[in-house]
Amino acid sequence: MTLNPIHIIGGGLAGSEAAWQAAEAGVPVILHEMRPQRSTDAHKTGSLAELVCSNSFRSDEWETNAVGLLHEEMRRSGSLIMSAADATKLPAGGALAVDRDAFSAEVTRRLEAHGNVTIERAEIAGLPPADWDSVIVASGPLTSPALSDAIAGLTGATELAFFDAIAPVIHYDSIDHSVVWRASRYGKTGPAGTGADYLNCPMTRDEYEAFLDAMLAADKTAFKEWETNTPYFDGCLPVEVMAERGRETLRFGPMKPVGLDDPRTGRWPHAVVQLRQDNALGTLWNMVGFQTKMKHAEQVRVFRMIPGLAHAEFARLGGLHRNTYLNSPLVLDRDLRLKAMPRLRFAGQITGVEGYVESAAIGLLAGRFSSAERRGLPIVPPPPTTALGALLNHITGGHIVEDASAAEDQAPTSPAPRSRSFQPMNINYGLLPPLDAAPERDAAGKRLKGPERGLAKRRAQSRRALEDLERWLEGCA
């Protein structure tokens, strides 16, 4: 039987993953990507799944870290994004970091080689044609204005938005290695690590205070009139916005010195700036957590105050762009379909998840749901006890709806109900349902207390998640 294709708009992480999942299920896919014919303020290439911010997929430890658990669930679900990340990983302590160019090239190569995937390079301006009966919109947080306006017209609700910021990247050979030293926090190793995977730039108290003053006084990017009321996402705050929240904020955030012994003193510095390898050659290093809205000249001036970076040469300076996302708990159903036009599904950051892996995870689900629907099979969502199911629940039903009784039969002229405080969210254990019985004692029978009890609880949630995931995958097969 010949199946009609599923159309996927957007070749980022979510769109690429959705295309792979549907194609692997035997359904033809047409993947529409407007780059390089039309670029965005953040993208630099025409490659699929281009990473525009960090090169890190964050922690890869699945037993006690929620994002690591999501990694493992996606691997077991046949994820293209995780497979390509594993094939291009770099040393990064306990994190999974990739060579960004090699990663995008690997995703592009695999999709181009798949017999069920056709890639068309053109912008979809406005709503997809009416004869496209199954569409996944994975156009990302930088959705083109024509498509964004069309979606806003369908939802009937004011779109939500937040700012996302990009961290600078530095040339390795411009770093003063007599000042910085290699170490991972507490010597932790990871999927490609050695325990000495970061370059650490130490600061004394006086250096930290002077750096803070310079950063707070620096010229910042001016907002356009329509951007002035757009909130930031707390998981990706510009470094100077964090600094404005208190003089110690950075020392408990991206500049925390804990677990990093300066070999010259044998002690933790007052503060530290960490650099993480950004490409396989080791020639480029990313300033960890230093997303910024400072003007470019100011970035060079201020960041060269950091010990070890006095002569730093920047391969890329930081930037700021506006991301948009749907009020998903109100406008999407549990199968990720737009209630106002069910032939449209949504995936990725535009649905209200934050992070590379989270975006790809929603793409994975959208691809599976669409391919099951196309083949006449029931759509079975992952259990809410899994990281995949918890993310799905967050964006489709995890928030309280104001005036819920009016949500189904809302009169066109009435004010639309709103989802209470719906914001972009990374995966975290708070999204997973609690255990029926939390662990109270360790294997030796000793009562668990404090952090030990918390870790034991996370391990139990992770084990439950993977057991439930395996049953779901068997049922889907």
C-alpha cells in the first residue's frame, strides 16, 4: 500500500528527529527546511540540526539526572539525534558535548541517505497547503514571521515569547595556559571525558568584584519596542542579568568554584570561569554559562578581564534572539495536534520545552504519533512515569487552565482562557509522578537521610522510568 507523505516543516533537532522516526516506521516524509535560501538571526549554515547555542547536551548520567534519563530513553527509542551525538561526542566531564559541525553533518548525511526521506529547501510561508493532511510544524523558536502569524491567527491567543542568549567561543591558542588549568569538577568523568575536561580561569575576590562592575556597566543590546516586555527563560539567562540579581549570584551559578582545586594554591578560587571544548580538533572553547546581551566590543573588553583570557581571540561572540512558543496546554491536544486544525502537529521548542534534547524528544514523539496515525494504528503516548511522558504531559496537560469550564465551548468573542504561568521547561524529576513508596533505607539497612535519600529517590524514579519505557516500546512494536 502506498502511503501519503508526512510533511515536516523545519530541519532543526525536532524536525530531523520527527522525520527519522516516521521514516523508520516505513512512512514517506518530506522535510521542508528554508535554510540556506533564507537564514535566521541565529543560524550560520544550511545544515540540518544546527546547534546555535551551546554544544552540550548536558548531563549523560541517567540514574540521578533527569536529562541523562531522557538521553537513555531516547537511545532506547531509536533516536537519530542521540545516535549522532554519541558518534561525535567530545570530552566534557559528566556531560555529553559534541563537535557541533560534525554533529550537524552526521544528522544531515543520515537523513539524506534514508530512502523514505525527501528534503526540500524552501520556506513554507503561511499555512501549509490544504492537501497536506498530516503536517508536523517543527519550525523552532525562530519561526518565520509568515508562518508564525498564520499560527497565531489559528490559535486565537496571544503568543508567548522569551529571549534566548548565545555564549561566546574562544580560540584555544589565544588562552594563557600558565594561568588556566584543566580539571572537571571533583574530577568527574563522563561519556568521553578524562576527569580533566574543562579549562578553568580562576578569580580572586578583587578580580571578581572588578569583573562584576565592568559587566554591569557595559553597554547592552537595545530591545526593539515589541521586545521590551518579553520575559527571559531562567535556564538560559544572560550572564549580566544574573549579575543584576545580586553580587553573589554568579558565584553560585556559572562561576561557582566548588570542586576545582587551583594547582597553584591547592584551594578553590573565589570564583571561576569554565571553558568547554567546542569542536573535535580542540581549537575552539565555549564559555560555559556566559550567554550575554552585551554589545560585541564590550564583550571583548570585559571578557578579557578574566584571568587567562587577556589576549583571547573570539571565534564567535555572544548574542541574543527572541524565541516564541505556544500556549500549548490550551491549543494542543494530547497527541500534539493543534485543536483548531488537527492536521497540524507541533514539535520542538515552539511547544514550550527548553533544551536541545527536550526539543528532539518532542520531535521523536510527534514523528511516532504521525506515523502511527498514517498507518491506521492507535496512538499510544509514553507513560507519564517516563521522562518522555513527563515532557508530553507538561506541554499538553501539566498546567492549570484558568476558567477551565469555558475552555471547550469558548464563545469567539469571549476572552480566551489561559494556562496559568506556562513557561518553557527543561526535563526535571519534578515533572515525573512521585513514587508509590520512596526508599527509606540503603542496601545495608541503614536509614537514608538528606542528600542520600534524594539520590536514592532519583535512582528509583529512573529505574521505574526505564522499566515502563521498555513496556511501552514493546507495545508500540
